[in-house]
Amino acid sequence: MGLIVATKAFCKLLFDKNLSNAFNEWAQSGGVSTTTPKIETKPAQKPAATPAKPIRSDAISLLAALQREARLVDIVKEPLANFSDEQVGAAARDVLTNTGKVLDRIFDLQPLTDQEDGSSIETPADFDTGRYNLTGNVSGEAPYRGKLAHHGWEAKQCQLPNWTGSKSSAKVVAPIEIEL
């Protein structure tokens, strides 16, 4: 037996009460036994469970980012009847610009095709219906040829902000603001 194994065995006998008791019984019986001594060992202690972080919907995290950085909810929920078209347009310009920045940062949105709207386009023979939406008079078999009505969008990433709030604020899109 190697020195390291012997040292480990000694330490185990010294510090494990169940193993130590079983060894003592075995030694008192003369060290000879036709059966293996029953050694009761404690199951390994599980580390203390870390409290689970409150769960927040990714949709609410996205909406909160759009509100915080672009004030999207404010303009959508604002009654617009009291404002002129020029006032609404001026407010919408900032909201739309900032919403675009948020979407670019979180999703890195890219067009599915570089072709211009109105140009002629053809689907592959085995096209994915998640990437192509055929409208109009659809008949026959693929590949289909038609006029590009919209280039589509694809998210190249999805990096929502990490949320570290409390359970009670999991559904808060925008906190109450108090100016002092």
C-alpha cells in the first residue's frame, strides 16, 4: 500500500465516526471475518441551496428596455387626441430612433435578403416557410417566382439585459419616477 493511500485511510478512520466504529468492531473480532463489515456512511451533504433568483419574463425585460431607452410605452399609452400631428410626429421621431437603437443592440436585426422591395425573387425548391411567406395566387410547386414585397428580418443575436430585481417588481416595466 502506498504512503498516500495509507495516509488517506488513516485520516478516514480518524475523522469518519461510522467507519471508525466499524473498524473497531472488526479489529475486536480478531480482524478475521468471512463477511464484509457493514459500514454506514453518511450521504454527502448537499451544499446549501442558493436562493433562486426571481423569474422575470423576457418579454417584460424587452419592454422595460424599450421604455427605459426609447419611452415606447409612454408614447403608445399617451392619449394623442390633445396633440397636433406635428407634435406627435416630433415625439415619434425620437421614440422610433431610440427604439431602433435598442433593437439593434439586443437583436442585431439584419434583412433576410439584400434585394430591393419590388424586385423579382425566387424561392429555393425546398424553401423554409419560416423564411418565406407566399401571398397572392399560390399554385403549383416550388420554386416560386414573384415580386419581393418585404425583405424580412432576422435576429443575429438575442442579448436581453440581465434583471436583478425583486420578486415583487418582476412585472414592473417602468418604476414610478419621483423628482426631488
